[in-house]
Amino acid sequence: MIQLEQIHKSYRVDGRDIPALKGIDLNIAAGEIFGIIGHSGAGKSTLIRLLNLLERPSAGQIRIDGDDITALDGAGLRSLRQQVGMIFQHFNLLGSKTVARNIAFPLEIAGQLGRAAIDARVDELLELVGLTEHKHKYPAQLSGGQKQRVGIARALANRPKVLLCDEATSALDPQTTQSVLQLLAKINRELNLTIVLITHEMDVIRSICDRVAVIDGGKIVEMGPVTQVFLHPRHATTQRFVSEAEHIDEAAQADAFAHVPGKIVRMTFIGETTFEGFLGNAAREFNIDFSILSGRIERIKDTPCGQMLLAFTGEEAAVAAAFAQFRSRGIDIEELR
Ligand SMILES: Nc1ncnc2c1ncn2[C@@H]1O[C@H](COP(=O)(O)OP(=O)(O)O)[C@@H](O)[C@H]1O
Ligand SMILES: [Mg+2]
């Protein structure tokens, strides 16, 4: 639904062109939640702002539903902005307007509905984001999470096909972050809305995204399903995000297990919940032994998955045969030592 081809973007600073994006290729499918993660200055905001032409690319093509959006004229641009909603880190609400009037604002600008129809649509949106009782309050009377719910309702007012989220939960505490993310997931499911979000937080990606791109220095360095990218990070930037989020210090781990005998492996399973049971079975079948050095079982979006560090002892051929059996059951094994 959204296609970026060889997108470059430079900013002109003191008479010089400073590159912010250097050849981005991206395909986002209708109905997915696509996350873009990167450190500060990586080019995330630049990238997401290209999708509704808040910024224009210096080179390359952006197509939404097949149409090259950089070729749009004034009327086309207005229609694009209605089809592509956006929410922001600092909410960008109008402080002088009530919650209801903030949400009504884009409908008034679009000019397609009369007063009664606008009011009805606002009530519907308030219900959707759970703010019906706060309808007549002003932004200053709301919590951060409530403000972002107003931002979401406002962004959805004109029934967009795509919702862009620029660090939408970065100003919120962890609990509020989760409730806003769950609201976004619900909207994605119920309205089949395509969501593109950018963040510097792994937990945001892990909670609700289907696919993720890792951006560093204006380039996408890694991209794929969230399970794959987070369980098997290949690029150093991705590895750093994962180890920061998991509080894993690989070097310290290697030291801690220096005295442990046997073959040390990292096993990864996705969507498999009877892991420990058949580890035990395999130990008996092949007459080998194992100890679990560390492990974590979690969910990535709706998929249970886990990763464990294990040490196997026993005859080399028997251990190898057990590994072959694990692999045949879809478990990934990386031999670390
Ligand atoms: N309006 C601008 N003018 C000049 N440079 C900019 C502008 N916006 C962003 N940049 C630069 O482009 C790079 C990418 O910025 P940005 O897209 O905001 O990254 P992120 O959102 O990942 O922090 C940074 O080096 C930033 O300084
Ligand atoms: Mg930014």
C-alpha cells in the first residue's frame, strides 16, 4: 500500500546539503502495523513526515495505493492529508478548544459534513477512544494518555487509510504507553487501518508491530517480521537495541559461563510452548544431560516465543543427534561454544 523507492532527503543548512535519508526502499502492506526503530538523529521523523508530504523527498518515489504522491497538486494534497492521519509525541492539541472541538476540527476543515453529522461523528470517536465523559474538558485538564487519545480520535476523524505515529508514546509513562498501544492495536484490528509508527523503544515495537525496520544514519540496516528481527538480530544496531531492552550483557554472560562444562547453545522457539517437556524427552532418548543457564519466555505481539542459553553434556554424536531433532521441530540452535 505504501512504497518507497530509493528515497533520499537532504536538509539545506548554512548553504550546504546535509543528508538525512540515504536511499530508503520500503514496502508497507495494507492492514499491518509497521514499526521503524532508530536512535535519535537516525532519520525517523524525516522518514515518517515524507509519507504525508510534511517533508518532500530530494529524490526517489513515494507511492500510496499506487499513486505517486509527490506529483499531487493542491486538491490532491488536501485529500492525501485526509487519507493519512498523524499523531505526535507532544499531542499538538489546541489548548483553547475542548476535547470535542479538537476532534471536530479536521471535520470542519474538510467541510463535507454539517453540524449535526460532525457532532455525531465526534461522539462516535469519543466512544472509540474511551473519552466520552471528558468531552467538554480542555487539554490542560487531561492526563498525557488522555491527550494522546484525543490526538488519535482527531487523526481518525476523516476516516484515513493510514495512521502515522511519531514517537506517540515517548512522553508517557510505561503503563500509559501500554494502554495507548493497546488502543492502537484495537483500531488496527477493528478498522483494518494501516499504522506506521516510529520509536526509539523496543517495547513499543514488541507490543504491537507486525514488521520492523531498523534505521541508522539515514539507512535501513535491517528489516523483517518482529519475531525474526528481535530473536535473531544481525546488525550491530539491532543487537544493541535488543540487549538494552533485555538487559543482556553478552560479554559478562560468556565470562560467567566459562566454567560450565559442555556445549553451550542458544535455542530459540517461536509459537512453541512445550519446550521444556521435549527437552526432557530428548535428554532421555539420547542419554544426554542439559542445564539451563538463562532463559526468557515472552510474547511478541500475539506470538509466544522464547530464547534460552543451555549447556549440553554427553557423547558428541548423541548431542548432535538431539540438536538435529530440535531443528526438525523448528527450534533454532546457535552453537556458541
Ligand atoms: N528541518 C531540519 N533542518 C535541518 N536538519 C534537519 C531538519 N530536520 C532534521 N534534520 C537533521 O536530519 C537528521 C535526521 O533527523 P530526524 O529525522 O529528526 O531524526 P530522528 O527522528 O530519528 O531523531 C538529523 O541529523 C537532524 O539534525
Ligand atoms: Mg524524531
